[in-house]
Amino acid sequence: MILTSSFSFGQNISSSNYASVISIEELQKHLTIIASDEMEGRETGTPGQRKASAYIENQFKSIGLQAPKQLNGYQQFFSLNQDTALKDSLTINGEIKQYGIDYIGNVTLNSTGVFASDSIVFVGYGIEDDAYNDYINKNVTGKVVVFVSGEPKKGKKYLINPTGKKSDWTSSGLSKKMELAKLKGAVGAIYINLLQDNFSETIIKKSLFSDLNYVDNQEVSQKVNCISISHSLATKILGDQFDDYLDAANKGNLLNEITVEKAAKIEYLFAKKTKNILASNVIGIIEGTDKKNEYVVLSAHYDHLGKKNGVVYNGADDDGSGTVAVIEMASAFAKAKKEGHGPRRTIVFMTVSGEEKGLWGSEYYSNHPVFSLENTSVDLNTDMIGRIDTERKLSDTLNYVYVVGHDKLSSELPIINEEANKQHTKLTLDYKFDDPEDPNRIYYRSDHYNFARKGVPVLFFYDGMLLADYHQPTDDVEKINWPLYQKRAQMIFHTAWEIANRDEMLIRDKPLPVGNR
Ligand SMILES: [Zn+2]
């Protein structure tokens, strides 16, 4: 394998001419600001996040990055909702039921509206799938369906998922079951959570006032409204046999043979208001030369956890370190471009938000890509590269970085990355987190995953700090190991340079990794 940065017009220009732009002074300067109390912990959807995005945008501008033409400026906005219930009332056979005692609503999943019916039908777990169907021989049109949480088992294993593990009827269960009820013609749903006999203060509050939620408009689906009821109300509605159903459901028994239809005059009124808040990814580019319609993405998340009880979670390592690495790599590539040694492929410098909430910003980007994902050669993602994993043993070298994803999607990833590292930075590339048995599931836990699931080869760089100050207010700039941080950022820069300048995009010769978040 020949690895030359071939676009050098006969001069011997390589990434080593520009890596020193990524200096300790510059890293310190930016990270001290990004991780300052001023930024209020950069929580997505708050003023702190907007201050951070403005800072990054200004850096991108002053470095000389272009804003993507497809966007109106450097920010790609995505929508977040916060729901507040305005009205929530349930009447059964003329009796008004008590909120928080008899039942609760679901301010996130329900939409403003009324349902009414004269009869209820018990539909077991509320599942219809190839392997199992609760709706068989049941007519639910115009009626209210009643279902329990969970899914059936066969022996010790779960029935639906061929692996024997829980299926998405459990993981995203309620929403999926509400969609199916709608599809079947039901007008509303009553949900019985096997593990929730009654409702705690926290659960009641959450049912009326939601946290910020990411809603991709493309994914809004049709559902019936649904209420969750206490086990004592369930007994009232379904009769004493409910105890038997509960017992059977707790064992994971099949429930599709049970047929219960009861007359019950039921009316549910729900109304909410939704506050819409915008969050953003900040994106700047350096346009490529002869391969400008192909892309190399350098990503990191700039959001963190915000403030709790007045204490700021500064997130210096997580992921101030990756954010500033992206800014500094942009500086280095911009200098090269200015001196006539710009990259052949277009480099997309992308800092995303919403990561800590559930990879929202990168999910939005991957569903609404600004640049073709088909033509994106690689995403090099950086989330925490400024510290030393406190779990590393004394016998382990501390001159390291964890690299995740090297054995997936493209066989060229490790070859290029290892060679760039060998030539320039000589870090130990530790593949420990690529072990499929690793319980931390790091491959699925940062923004690169949203590129990988779309088939884009990714490498993820990470210091492994899972204990110590991880997600603590003590993740501060004083704890950064600057020489090691610099070396890691430079190593990623060398790798990006090679991938941006070689003749071909990375081949995609390995299957998508199985599993999901
Ligand atoms: Zn992070």
C-alpha cells in the first residue's frame, strides 16, 4: 500500500508542514473559553449552547472557512419541542377519574384531541409481528384497546427477536404500540405498565411537562392517544381476571388467546401547548480542488450537560477537547489552502449539538445531509481526547489514544490511520473498545454512529475517561494533559490530510455493523 499525499505539485508538501499550527497555546486559548462558566455548560437548547455556537461560528469565519451554500450561514438548525399539558381529563361510565391516582397521560406522545368509545378490548401486549400477533381475530374499530407493557417470551428467551433478546416492542414500545392501535382502527389506548402499580411524583410531573425533545418532522407518525392506568383501575375495568393477566404477562406468557371485550363508556380529553426551540450544528468548509464534490467530515459535539443546582458542568474534555480540535484542524487546513496546498476533497468541519441528549444533531445531519453521504469518504469523530483514562494500568503506556471503528465498514481505515500515526505522531493506537464484547458499546455512543449507520466509514478517537470526572462538574480545563491532547489532535489531522488527498475515496468493503443504540 503506497501512501503518498500525491497532490503536491512536485514540492514536498505534506501534512507535517502544517501540523504545528495545532499548538498547545491555541488549544489552551480556545478550550479555556469553551469550557468557561460563561458558556453555562453548553446544554442543548439553552443560551449556553447558543453562546458556544456563536463562538465557534466566529472562529470558523476568522479562520476563513466558507459557510455551506445550502445553509443560510454556518448553522444548520434543527427543531426541539417542549410540551406542557393544558387539559387532561378521563371519564369512565360517568365517573371522573383522578389524575395521578387512577391514571396519567403522556404529554410527549399524545396530541391535542378527544377520544370516546362505548367499549374496550384487551389486546394483550398490543403487538403485531411475524412471530406473534395480539390482534388476530379481534375487531377494535372505533373502540379503545387495552394493552400491557413488555412482550412475550418462549422459555427464558424473548419470542419476537430471533436473537432471543428484547425487541423494539419493548425499547420503543409504547409509541410503536400506539401507532399499531391507530392502524388497526382503534380510537384510543389504555396502557398498563406491569412494573408501575401507581404513579410517583416525578412520573406525574413528566407526564404533564416534558423535557426538550428532538422531533424529526419526517418521522412524525400517526398514533392514537394513550393513557396509563393504575393496577387498581385496571381491575375495575377488566374485572378480577386482571390479576391473572398480570401474572401471565409478568411471566412473559402468550396473551393473544385471551379475548375480553367490555362495555364501558369512556371519554378522554387532552390538550397541550408545544414550545419550539431551535438548536444547531455549526458547519464550515474548505472547498476541495479537483475532488471538491467528495467530502471528509471532521466532527465533534460542542454541547454538554448545562447547569444543575447552580453548578456549571464545563465539559472541558467532553467534548470541549474535540470541538477545539476541530477548530484547530480547520486552522491548519486553512493555512495550507492559503499557501496553495489546499485539500483535493472538500473538508467539512462540523461541531454538533444534542449529543448528550441522544446524538440529536448528528442524527439530524445524517437524515438531512448538507453534503452527499454517498460521496463522504470518512467521518473522523472526536469526543474526549484531552485526558488520560484513570483505568489504564501502570504497565500500559500513557502515550495512547483509543481508536474505535477501525475494523468496520472499510478495510482501508486502519491502514491509513496507522501509517499516518507511524510517520508523524507515534501514539499507541488502542483498539480495546472495538471488541464486540466490550460492555461500554462505545461504537454506538457518539456522533460517528449516525454516519456509520448510513454506510460512511468512521473512526472515532477517544481517551477512554469513563470514570473520574466523566459527566461531573469537575471535568475542567485544569485537568487537560496538553502535550498528549496536542499530539492526538495532530494525529487526526495527519489522517484527515491523507484521506482528503489520496486518489480514491475509502472503499466500503465491510458490512454495516449489527446492533443499535
Ligand atoms: Zn461526549
